[in-house]
Amino acid sequence: MMWGGDYEMVAPTAYASVNGTCFDGKASIVGMKRKRGWAVMLMLANLGSVAGQTPTFKAQAPLVVVPVTVSSKNGERIWGLQQGDFQLFDNGRERKATVEPWGTYQARVALAVVIQTSVISKAALLKVKKMAGMLDDITGEGGEVAVITVDSEVKTCLAFTGRWEPVQETFEKLHASGGNAGKILDGVDAAIDLLAKKPADQRRLVLLLSEARDRGSEAKASAVLTHAQQQNVTIYTASYSAYVTPFTTKAREQPVEAAGGLDIIGLFLEIHQATKQNVGKALAGYTGGRNLSFETLHRLEDDLVEIGKEVHSQYQLSFAPEAETNPVYHELVVKVKAHPNAVVRARPGYWSGVRER
């Protein structure tokens, strides 16, 4: 691994421990009541349950950072683009932006990993525990990693560190707990809080390893997505079905325990819910990330490699937004002049104000 450096402690009730023990950061992170978000984005059109909440704003947004992936229709990355090759439209009006070519800022990555550890996720955890060594593909040299777990509670198991050993140890000690609850949105919101404390010139990424749907969060999707936009956070998700993954777990991966029957009712409920909202897809799509899925260890490995390739092949556009007295959501569109048929993926917008915390 290429990480180096010391621990960064989080205060006061979230604690990073060398032995991998998770300390509850709920009181300082999740327990803080936040103003509810405003569901106005197209990415939330299918999340009807989050409509109707309104955040409060107090200042204009800081520098808006827009990581951009440019590919051909067959998925091959397009390299060598420069400042003059990009067009950035802000609510339909072209805006001048600074462009950093791909590869020039890849070392400045802060990655907050959010892992669902509820009992229902036991089979998936057997795969996730083996993935610590692959996080380096995402962070690159000089990157940092923090680890948050979610079940019926949200816990910060590891504050940001550039050292490989505590990350490896934290992953190895992951275990299922907390019943079937999975407070995914609360955990992602806590990760954004940690990332907000990092220097503005670091790339702020969340990697969510969980089911596709939330189970019991207090935070609303609209509020979490607005929070991510304001803090220039990109969210990548690798999700699984808690009822399909056990069928892909090899015998040698399973711990020896008393026999139990398959949760048939849960299986049918999962199938029923599959046609409903996918929280991971909304989180990734609205922030410019990727929503991937896995059932097997090999597929999870492929997902992390793909995320790492994307992170380190992106262009970065940035600009200072205009000051506005009222909160306004701005839609962003990025185009590449010389490649009109290219597939361009970026965050779809930003807020002009900052929500009160």
C-alpha cells in the first residue's frame, strides 16, 4: 500500500481505535437534528417519500467542483482534453470554468467508506472484509480512508488515516450486529460530515457498501443529497441483495454455526421491493458517482477496480458561483466540443446556498 501518515482523531464522541473497535458517534453526528431537505431535483423524481421538506440556507456555495468522466460510446476513456475542449452550462448559461486534466489531482483523495453491518448483511460482510487492500486503487498515493458502519446505529470505526494497517485491521474485525436495520442515509450523512472537515483541495469521496434500500434512517434522502452537493462530495455505491448474496457465498467463506432456515418471507419482500426506490442509485446519480452491484467476491473486486479507474481518469472542472440572496438549485450540463457523441458524466447540479446545521 502507498498510504502514509498518522491518525486523525474525531471529536468528541466518535473515536478511531487502533484495535478496530467501533465507538458510537451517533450522539455527535447522527443525533444532531438537521433541517429537512428540499426535494426539487430530477434525480429524486421517483423518491416521492422525500418530497415536502425545506432546508434553511445562510450563505452562497463555496467553490463548485465538478469531476467529469468522458468516454466513447463503447466505454473507452477519452484522454488529453484541455481547457478549451469543455463547455459548462449553469442553468442553461455557459460559464467559464477552470479545468484540471485527468491525473493531476488524483493524490488528494479522502475516502469515507460506509459499510452496512446489520445481521441481514452477514453473507455480504464475508466478502467486504477482504476488500481493505483494494481501497488503494481508489485513494491512490497520499490518500486517506475513514470507516463508518451502519446497522441499527451509526458508528465511526476509524477516523481518517493514511496508514494501511489500521484500515486492514478495521475491515478484518467487521461483524454483523444490530438486527436487520440498515441506516444507510444516516451513515452517508455522517460520512459527509467527516469529509466536510477535510481541506477544500482534497477530493471528497464516499464509498457505500450496502443494500440498495435504507432501513430506518432518520435523515431524508433529499437532505443527504443536498448536503453532499454543498460539500462537493461524490458518492460511489456497490450494493447487494441480502437475500441473493448468501446463495453466492462459498462454503469455505461461511463461519460454522447452528443451522437455520432460509427467510422465505424476506426473500419475497425483497423481490417486491426491487421495483421500488434504489437509494444507492439516487445517491450516486445525483452526485456524479457510479451505482454498481455485486453478488460474488469476484464481482465486488471488479467494482472497486472500476471505481478506482474512474476516479483517476476524471477531469476536474471548478468555478466560483455567484452570490445569491435566496437558495437556488442550479442544473449543470457539461459538453465536449470535439466529441459531440461522447458519453459525459458529471454531477447534475449544485445549491447556491449553505444549509444551517
